Amino acid sequence: MSETVSWRPKAGEIPTAPGVYRFRDDGGRVLYVGKANSLRARLANYFQPLRSLHERTRRMVLSASSVEWTVVGSEFEALQLEYTWIKEFDPPFNVKFRDDKSYPYLAITLGEPVPRVLVTRNKNLKGARYFGPYTKVWAIRETVDLMLKAFPMRSCSDATYKRAEQTGRPCLLGDIGKCAAPCVGRISKEDHKSIALDFASFMGGNDTRYTAEISKKMMASSQEMDYESAARYRDQLSALENALSKSSVVLSDEVDADIFGIAHDELAAAVQQFIVRGGRIRGVRGWVVDKELDLELPELVDTVLQNAYGDQEPPRDIYVPALPDDTAELEMFLTDIRTTPGKVALRVAQRGDKAALALTVSTNARNALMLYKTRRSGDFVARSQALADIQEALGMTDAPLRMECYDVSHLSGTNIVASMVVFEDGLPRKDQYRRFSIADSTDDTESIYQTLMRRLAHLEDEPDAGAAAEAAIALSTDATVVVGGDDVTVERKRFAYRPNLLIVDGGQPQVAAAQRALDDSGVTGIQLCGIAKRLEEIWLPDSDYPVILPRNSDALFLFQRIRDEAHRFAITFQRQKRKSDITSKLADIPGLGPARVSELLKHFGSVTRLRAADAAAITEVKGIGPSLAQQIVDGLRNP
């Protein structure tokens, strides 16, 4: 492999000024757009020796045939130009947003002589003020229905409004008090617009002011014995309180902010955006990002914010999981998008209620990423394509209908365990998972060897003449399968069924250890591979180069899913081993019974915290005195 590409520009030709660069292929298509504070320093990263580049970066550089750049006056201008070019060229190696949803908004058309409130997905209504986005249309309609009791403004279509003007008869909403009926002159257009402005102000976060004002009016009317007006104010107050109860109070009333959570791995990232206005969650938005190049969290934040505010106005405060390198320029870029005065500030929530909400948003992002991957793996067409692609990539004669994946977990060499997870037809078969305890091992490769030797020993129980294949058809009950005219009794010992593909979590060393186990066991006819986590490369035995699957392929998603499942299963078992290990040690200490052991673990929350605690901290646990606390410390720290 050559050191770098032949078309690399000379370093002296590249300016050191800030700017935006574009990689193009032979056909002139833009492959990637990026920005830099120093073009020379940034582009030098792409023209290092090819073997030292990240696989995805190397693939992009090898696909390109030229690079061009545009010098700008500042990094802020570079940010603006990068945003424009990404929108224009849609480069395949830039982050891909898979948000195919059109989110509903609540809009108030303040630019019209007689404003109207409506639920819409159209963000281009002239003079309209938008609230949202929201995830559910029915939730917005329900809120609007409640709000019209307090702010009886027009919600009908233009055709309905004109018909009412011509006939002099209002629609049903006017008759039941959910519209002030400006169409028939019950209220002037100026007064109606005032109601619309109050509605918009309430939705913008000034909710407590209106509830206080209506409450005062209700009390005043009651004291004046104007009970009809008091009842009307009471109904309005009830409607406002019901509307407010549908959005959680999370922060103080004056807080207007967007809070982002991002969960990502080597292939994709899930983004969650909580829209907080007046201290309440007014909307939630989520989308998935395909990662083509290897982007770290700060770079993802930069790209996410540029795309998130392409069609909506940013608030003054935006909380993100990490600050990008160009925070100052990005703040200027977002401030320019705002139509209302005020500078946009990017922050990372450190403590208090905002940090707690940021944690909730991040949790939602992790769940969204997991759901996205699960749904993609669960799709029948995608699974079929994934299995076919794996068969072709690994040179297998048949598709890997049964795959087993192995992972090893330990804590500083103690409580060594291994996991085996099984996927059939691309779906997990959890009833066939197995766990292995490893008494002694020198390293992970030795652990892999021991685990596979124990697993492969059970293949001797397999029926001959391909009976295992027929057995896969008769999974639910004991069955007799006829093979070649002979009766073969199939036992329900699924652990003994021969897999088509063995996968180990790791690269060349782990694959070599697994191959050694296959050789020593005398087992043939089973394909073996390993998946290296850092670059998501597939390694085969006795191969100097990995198999590279496309980053967005269903095959790589299936590999990643089975590897992650094996890792999860191993970690879960390892934690159980640690807990039982410390529980047995605690049980050996005189004066500690099951109840006190349970209180200790509950109080400290984890084995690590309990081991690190001193005697004074342990005495805070109910029922444990200084003497017993010291015995616990000695028992845990002295094996």
C-alpha cells in the first residue's frame, strides 16, 4: 500500500487561513465537506500514510480524486459556508440524518387580520408563530381544545370563516364558547387579535401570569356577586390548569432552553431534543444519524446543532452533552438565525435540575439508539440481506443461519466469565444462551480458548447425517426425523447443535485462539471470524488484512448487534459473580446476617463503593456499630 494518494496537493499550496474544503471523486461529485481554522493543518490529517488513517477516512480519501478549498475571513464564516454546502451537495461521507418524520407544530397566524390557531406540519406560513415540534398530533389537538376555553380564538378554516361572514351565522365553536366569533361581529378584529396574542404569550411560557390574572378576576366577580362571570373565569382557569398539567414542570418559570442528548457508537447516533419553554417540556424531537466518518461527540454536537436549527429558531440557552471546538463561532451562527433579540449560549449542564433533565434526555437517546438497531435487525428483508452479505463477505457456501458469538469479561483478572449468545435467522435465541465461569486464565485469548474447548466438546453429541439441520425444524417438541431412510432420534439438547458461524469479540489474537480451539478439538466445517470493536473490522483466521463491510450495511449492523449482545450478557454475569463473591465474604464475618448484608449493599449501591468505604462510613448503615464496621473493612480488604 502506498504512503498516500498520488493527487495530494503540496503543503505549500494549502493556505493556513480558515476555510472550507471539498473532496471530489472522478465524476466531480462532492464526497465530503469540512471546515477548518487552518486549512493546511486540517488537510494534512487526510494525507498521512494510508495505513495510519481510520478505515472510513481511508476509504473516503481513496474514493476521492481531488480536494479544493475556499478561504474565508473567519471560522464563523467557514461554519456558515460549510452549512450551505452540506445542504447543497448532500455529500455521502458527511453525517446523514435519517429523520424522515415531518413533525407537527402548533401555529398561530399572527400575520393575518383575524389570526387562526392550527396544527400543521408546514413551517412556511407567513407571519405565523410556531410552537413545538411535538411527537403526537392528538396531544396537540387535545391541548388546543382545552386552550380554546380560556382563549376563544378562531381555529376554523378560511372557507368556514368566509361562509360564516356571508351568512351571519357562526359555526359550532362560536355557539359553544370556544371561539369569540369575530366572523359575525361578536368581537372586534382588534380584540380578537389581542386574544390570539395572549394565547401565543401563554404558549411561549408566560403561563403562571395568566392563571394568576384569571384567578383574581374570578375572585373579584364572586365578591361583586357577578356569579355568571365568576363561573366563566372558573371554567377558563380549569382549562388552563388542565393544559398545564399535560406538560411537566421541570425547571423554573423563566427558563427557555433546548436540551440535547446524543447516544452514539461506531455506526450511528441517536439524538433527542427536549424543548423547554417557561420551565415546561413543550415538545420532544428525535432522529437518527448515520456516521460515515469517525466523529467524536464534540464533532457530532456541531453537526447536530447545524441541522436541528435549519428550520426552527434556537432559544437563548442550548444544553449539549459536550462543547465543540468552535463553540464561539457556532454560538454566533445560531444567534444570526434568531429573529428575536438575544445571544445564543451553548452550555453543558453540570449540576442541579438541568443536569438531571440532561441525564433524562441522554437516557432517551440511548433507548432510541437501541430501538433503532433492534428494529433494523428485526426487519425480515434486512435480516435476509444481512445473512446473504455475510455469506458473500466471508466466502461461506451457505448463509449463516445459526451464529454463536463469544465474549470474555473480568475485573482486573478476577471473576473471569465468558458468554455465548445465539442468533438464528438473524434473531436472538435467548433460551440457548450459555454462561461460562473460568477458574484461571492468563489473558483474554486463553479465556477464549478455554471457553470454545468446553463448548466444542458438546458437538460430539450431535446426530450424524445432517440430522441437526432437520432438528432445527422441530424445535418445539421432541421429534423423530427421517434421514436417508433411517430414523434419527433428535434430543432437545440445543447446546449441541452445530453453528454455521462462530464469532469472537476481538481481532487477530482472539481469532487465532479460537482457531487453535477448533484445531485441537478436531472440529471442521464451521466458519470463524472476529469483530474488532474500534474500527468494526471483521478478521478471519490466518489473514493479514480484515474484511471491511460498508458502514451502513445490514451485515455490519447484524455483526455489531450480536457482538453487543454477547458483551451485555457477559457483563451481566460478571456483575452477578462479583456480587455473590462479596456476599459470601460478608456472610463469613461474625455478626453479619442476610438482613445486614442486604442493608450494606443497598446503602452503598455497588460493590466498588462498599470496598472503598472506611469504618466511619459503614457505621452509617442501620444496625452496624464501630466494631463491626472495622471487621467488615478488614474482611473485605484482606483476602
